[in-house]
Amino acid sequence: MKKPSVFISTALIIVLALLLLPAVTYLNQVISGSYGIQTHQNTAIDFTWQDINGTQHQFSDWKKGPSYLFLGFLSCSQICPIRTHQVKLLMEKLTETERQNIQFLFVTVDPQNDTPDMRQQMIDSQSAQFFSAELTPEQLEKLQWQLAEKSTATSDINLHSGNLYLISPTGQLKQTYTQQQLIIDRLLTDLNTMMSSN
């Protein structure tokens, strides 16, 4: 007789937890005044990446200001073009001086098909602050696990999360934006808050 009540109690706890999680996330955003999901672990993001010309860069070498990081692929017809356009709209709201201190790094998860020419045409040509990156398979997998972009070792690229990440000038993951439709003015508020605190 006790087994059904234990099952029911466990099910109720799981349902309550699932219902409370969005509310807690929303309250965190309201209390902190931020739009994205704030990261409190101070996750340090660093990796080596290759630009469209084959030049190697270290992500941590960028010290001018914040970075937006996105993992995607160019044949994606869903979230990838939306995210690129959202960051472009955000950049248009900044002054020229502010823009020079921010970078958007599009990391391809499909380097076999996202050729340097395609990346130049679709990402790098958008703005002087837009860069597309190719990582070694090992570096890409490490970054995907670090950002929780990859849930299994055989994750299909079509199932990528589509999150946009705001990284501080010191390389710390600070905000994760998960909503498909982002409000540009609220992104700008988060960015200004980060820039004024540095």
C-alpha cells in the first residue's frame, strides 16, 4: 500500500520542481535587473580558434570588452540567422566607439560544410566586429560541453541549443540568452551594465 503513495509523492515533487524552475529563473532576472540567465559559477571560457584566413587566435586575447558567443552552422534555417540578425541590430544601437570594444564570434559546429568563403559572406562581412571561427574537433567538443550545448557525444547538429552567450572582458560567462525572440533594448541594458562595471 505504501508504494503507490511514494510514487505519487515523488511525482508531485518532480512536477512542482518543473513548475517552479521557470518562476525562479524569472525572479532571478527581476531581482538582478538582467535579461538573460545570469551565471554565478564564473565559468572561464577560453579556446583556440581559426579565422577565415587560417590565422589562429586565442579567445582570451580579446581584452577590449565583452564578447557575444554563438555556436551554429550556416545551413541552419532556424535560430542561427535569427541570432546573427539580433546581434547586428544590437550593434547598430551602439556608438562607433562602443562597437569597437565588442566582438561577436560565430563558432561553426559544421566546419566541413561551413567553408571560409561561406563564413566570410554570411558572418564576417556583416560588421568589423563579426568573426566566424573554426575550432579543432577537440576544442569544439570541450566548448560545447562547457556551455552545455551538447548533451551526448553523438548529438545531431540540428539539435543545437541556439543560445547566445555574453562573455565578460575577463573571459567569464556572465549571461545566457535562451529565448528565440530577444528584446534588443534589454540586451543593450545587460551590455551597458557589464561595460559600466568594468
